[in-house]
Amino acid sequence: MTPSTAREKHLALIAWLAVCVIWGTTYLGIRVSLETLPPMVMMGLRWTIAGTLLAAYMALRGERFGSVSWRPAVLLGFLMIVLGNGGVVIAELWVPSGLTAVVVASTPFWMAGVEALRSDGERLTWHTVVGFVVGFSGILLLVWPELLHGGAAGRGFLFGMLALQIASLGWSIGSSYSKRHARADNVFSATALQMLSGGVMMLVLGTLRGEWHELAFNSRTAIAFSYLTTVGAIGGFVAYTYALRHLRVSLVSLYAYVNPVIAVALGVAILGEPFTLRMAAAAALVFGGVAIVTSRGQTRRPLINRTRNSTIAMTSST
């Protein structure tokens, strides 16, 4: 992989800050949109429209999409949009937006695990395992009352929590793959194709679920949907993709620290969502585990092995 320049790293840090702010607000946007819009069709339209707008912009600039690798774009569309974003949307049918953001903060655990399974990734150490235990104890604290009391609402909450873990895993695999195999493509064109492929897949799922007859807008959901489609999708996704190409995965994943703070504050202030002492304690455990994992819990494999194995992996994927 070509080393990033100082200017690219500086721009990548700015992009990372944008991701922290933008994605912290999208949890509220999703929750509001779900008031009248069905989940799969809503997100399918969001990403399809966003991808079309971005592709049209790049076409006006003379970008030729024939040079962009379609196979990685489709795979990343499935991993990061269908599994990653789709899992969050499904979860917010039962889980409050702020609490959703807190659980998504466990993404660095999954990223560390995915990296550890790669021959050119980062090894797990006892330090990382301790972080996993601390962080997931926080998630267990969140779901414990529902495990004890059950009921329809409790089952929905547990299903939402499971959807969030699947979303975090899909996003982590996609992030690892994107960093290693998508650097040669134009970042905006590749992102547009990822959006389009993921959006189309979600529209297919929504159609199979019979969601189209449920589609309806009011002024509140129209504003939320427009924000998600433009600022949240195009701005956030492009910034995240750019940051991944020029910064360490473990550093980029720290956006998960900032997102919950913004999401919880907005959820409580605007939607009146609950945030109890138990939830605060659970959030502290999740953040503590993430801090342990991302501080010094991993070590790189020898450079010669990382270079050789990375070359083999990239060759076999073409």
C-alpha cells in the first residue's frame, strides 16, 4: 500500500472529525425517519439516492466509472450498508437512538478481532482480551433486565441488540477489507458504487418484505430523511472512507467514542429518550473496554510478514 503523505493525513484527521459529528446526529435522524417510513425501503432509498447524486457529480467532473472495481464495491455495499447500516436501522425499531450509539461503540472490539484473524493484521494480547471482557460486560448490563423479564418488548429489545452486534461485525469486516483492497480507486467514485449497490440490495429486501405500501412522509420525517441522504450518507460515508485510507483502523474506529455522546444528548433533549444510571454505568464499561483495546492492546506482526501476506491477499482477490 502506498504510504500517505503529510497533507493526506491532515485531511484525513479533518475527515475523521467530520465523521464524529455527522454520524453522532444520524441516530436521531434514523429514529425520526422510522416514525412513518419502513426500515429497508427507507434506507434503500437513502443510499440509492445518495449514490446517484454522488455518481452524477463525479460524471460531471469527467470520472469514468469503468476504471472502478465493481466487485469490491458490491461486497462493501453488502458489508457496510446492508449489514452495517441496515442492522442499526432494524435495531432502532426497539432500541432508543442514544443507546444504539452506545452499543455501536463496541465496534472497535470487532475491528480488533477481525484484524487478529488476518495474517497481516494485529495480534490479540491479554490486554485486548481484558478490554473485550470489560466492554461486553457493559453490553450484558444493558440487556440483563430484558433477559430476566422477557415479554414482547424485551424480546424486541434483545433482537435489536443482536442486530447491532451483526451490524458492528459487518462494518468491521468491511472496514478492514476497504483499507487493504480499495485504495487504488477514486474515493468518491468507489463510495458512489458502494452506496448504489448497498441501496439496491436494501430496496430488494424491502420489496420482499412488502414495505412499499407503508411508505409515507410528513414534514418531520421528510427533513430527517433528507438529512440522512445528503449530509449523513454522502458527507459521512465519503469522510469515513477517506479517513480509512490514510489513518490506522484503530484510530478511525475511535469515532465510536464521540458518536454516543452526541446521540444520547440529542435523544434525551429532542425525543425524550430515557438514560438511566444503569445505562450510564453500562456505557462507562463499554467505553472503558474500548479504551483498553485501542490504547496498547495490539501489536503488529513483523513487517516482512505483513508485506508478503498483504501482497498475497491482494493478488488472490483480483
